[in-house]
Amino acid sequence: MSKVTFLFPKLHLETVILQIHRNISSKYCCKLLILGGGTGGCSIAAKFSRVLKENEIIVVEQCERHYYQPGFTFIGIGQGQLSKSWKLMKDVLPKNVIWIKDIVTSIDPDNNLVITKRGCQILYEFLIISLGLDLNFGKIRGLVDALCEPEVCSIYSVKYVTKTFEAIKRIDRGTAIFTHPRCPIKCQGASQKIAYLCDHYLRKVKRRECVKIIYNTANPDLFAVRRYSNVLWEVTERRDIQVNLKTNLIEVHPSTREAVFEKDKKTKVFKYDFLHVTPYMKPPAVLRATKSLVDKNGYVKVNKHTLAHVDYPNVFAIGDCCNAPNSKTAAAVAVQSYVVFNNLKACMLGKDSYFFYNGYSSCPIFTEIGKCVMAEFLYNGVPFETFPFKQDKERYSMYYGVKLFMPTLYWKFMMNGRWNGPSNIRKIFHPFQQHQYGIDQ
Ligand code: FAD
Ligand code: UQ1
């Protein structure tokens, strides 16, 4: 495992000393504050809960439930149930951390202070931001109203995911449209996975001939990594799925079932009988409001290799809300959590060493119920595969591997801080490969 010497600016912890007394109920202080109890927040809390003392960690998370979001694609095609895709936050978070169930409303990194909606003031020595992305259905005019109709849906939201399969089951003719927005999103593959699965379902029930399937994406290619987009182009051609690139949804008229798209600054209206929308996404409001922490789009400014904040050495970010240019997935978070854990631990001890994140991400692209292209890659779309066979192929093994083993890997290993990505598996299959940990230089 590569460890490289690097100078973290030393913190003068004596000066950060928390002057608030623990016995004032709405005032807290802690060694490590974690914002967000999603994939990143829970996995890193689990890691630090083994090295820090009881009550030295506080997690602020607004939700009662922790969802396994990768399962939403299966739910959308009737291969999973929403009721089985979540656990209570209290059961996912480690037992020896303090959970403040509230919304973070203010972050003041100059004074090491976070304030919540109900008025808790929390002073921290070290901060990890893992607030994910907010879904922004409202950005597309008419969409929120359209989502009240039975034929408009989205696997991206807890609210609409179950409805997706209901809507797919009802398709019997006409045009089914799937969209992908013009912004970074979590799991860039999910917007097209659901189109392929829908196509497969319609073939199974022998209604495919009556339905035209269109995938309208704002992106310039089907997938950001050429190796995998090649195979996906073959899939869409073979299965007669029309792909329109650089075609961005801007408006929906539910009463006439029309979706308005923009391409090359011109608008084009598509009639639909079924519409699956992948919404715009944006960092949570509190991040966008904290200008000193974020870039112009509201993502936390980190060094893309160390994941330390570029200006505040006691602040790190992990997952979808940071501005490292990796593809935003839980698979990426697994590797990032390992890097952040080691770098922050070194920082806490005043050591000058760091681990290096090279952008690893993975996206299992289901092309049928029973087939999956397992995309794995680094920064700049460089393929970086784990298994001893070509992964730019549709495979049965990858589909069932993801469906059957990934939830256990997520709940039992990742949420306990014990899954750092597939580096150890890769080491078995590719013992002489460089960069085998996905985290070295
Ligand atoms: P999240 O897990 O979203 O956590 C953010 C947390 O912050 C949430 O719990 C939220 O409630 C909390 N929060 C936000 N704002 C505040 C606030 N102001 N105050 C308090 N709490 C707040 N990844 C894969 O690796 N493989 C897949 O196959 C895959 N498929 C996917 C399919 C779908 C449909 C979706 C939606 C996602 C998929 N992902 C997949 C992506 C993966 O789920 C995310 O990348 C991952 O969950 C990101 O983790 P995170 O911690 O950054 O954000
Ligand atoms: C992964 O690590 C992960 O996080 C737990 C996922 O989310 C559920 C994934 O979908 C994938 C594919 C990985 C990567 C794991 C392997 C074995 C390639």
C-alpha cells in the first residue's frame, strides 16, 4: 500500500480548544464532527469509532432512515422492495458516536463551528463533510406536477421509485422517454440502466413492438468512459433504443404529455406515454451558502488526491458533495473513506504522511435482468478492472454478483467501516498490476 510523505499544515489544536461546556444542552464539542449519515458519513464514522474514544465523534444527520440507494434500480424494475432497502439510522451508525438528528444550517470553518436548525452549536476539532447531493426536480418547469401523474416517475427518489415499476407495467404502446440532466449526478449509469431494464421487461411481456424507447441525454456520449460506451452503443443499436445526445429536458407539460428538450440552443417537443426523469442534482443549501468551503457550483473544494479541504487542513470531504472529479458512486465512497480515514488519522497525530485517491469509481450497468457491464475506472476515464476477464461485456456473473452480494457487502462490511473497495480482490487476480489499491500515486 503506497504511503507518500507529504506535509499537512500542522494544526495548533490548543488554539482550537473548545470553550463551550458540555452540560449546556444545545452546545456540544467534539474531536470529530461528521456532517451527513449517508454512505460516506456512516462508513467513515464506523472507521473512526474504532480509534477515537466514546463520545468523541458527533454525526449530524436529518433522516431517521438510511437507504441503500444502489438498490433503487432493482426496485424500479420490480426486482426489489423499498421496504427492504433501508435500515434505521440508529442501527447503522456506530453505537459509540453521538447522533444529532437535525439539519445542518450553518458551517463556520474559521471558528470550527456548525449550527443546526434547532439551534445546536457544535464546536469541532476536525470536520468531515459528507452531505451528498439534493435532488432538484423543481429545476425543470412542470416536472413536480407531472410526477403526480401515473406515467411520470424516477428511480432516483424514495418518493417515486416504487411508482416506477407500476408505470413500466402499464406501458402498452406509444413512446417511453428516459432522460439524463446537464449536471454531475450520482450514479451516472442509473438513468440508462432503467431504460435497458424497461426494454427487457417489455420484450418479456411481448409489448416491445408497440413501444418506441428513447434515451435523451444532455451528455456528449452514452457513458463517460469510451471502453464502456462502445459496448453500450452496441446494446442500444441491437435493442432499437434511440439515443439522442446533448438533448436536455427543460420542461414538461403533463396535461398534453409533452416533454420539451433543448439541443444546440433549439427546443424540440417530444410526446410521451411514459417518462422517466433523472433530476438535476445540487449540493445541499448549507454548502452552497458557505462560500469559503465550496467552489462556484457549491461542491466542497478538496485536493482530489488527499480529499483534504484546499484551505482548511482540519476539514475533509467525502462522497457526492466533494468536487473531486470522480464519478459519484458508493463504490467511489468506499475507496475515499479509506483514504480520508488514513489521512485524517495522520493529521490528528500531527504526522506528515498521506494516502492518495486516484479517482476509482465503479458502475454496474445492468443491460437486462440477468446481464451487467461492470464498469470500473479512475480519474480521466482510465479503465481499472478487478476481475480476470474483460469487463466491457454483458455478463450474467456480474448481474447476480451485484444483486445478491452487494447489499450484504454494503450493510455488513461498508457500514461497519470494513469495505475499502475491491483492491484486495484485484490483488488476487492481478498481482503484478500497478496502482492495484486504487489509492496510490
Ligand atoms: P448520501 O449517501 O446521499 O448521504 C448524504 C446524507 O446527508 C443523507 O443521509 C442526507 O440526509 C444527509 N444530509 C444532507 N443535507 C443535510 C443537512 N443539511 N443536514 C443534515 N443531514 C443532511 N453507487 C454505486 O456504487 N453503485 C450503484 O450501483 C449505484 N446505483 C445507484 C442508483 C441510484 C438510483 C442512486 C440514487 C444512487 C446509486 N449509487 C450507486 C450512488 C450512491 O448511492 C451514492 O453515490 C452514495 O450514496 C453517495 O454517498 P454520500 O455519503 O456522498 O451521500
Ligand atoms: C462497490 O464497492 C460498491 O459499494 C459498496 C457498490 O455499491 C453498491 C457497487 O455497485 C460496486 C460495483 C462496487 C465495486 C465492487 C466491485 C467488487 C467491483
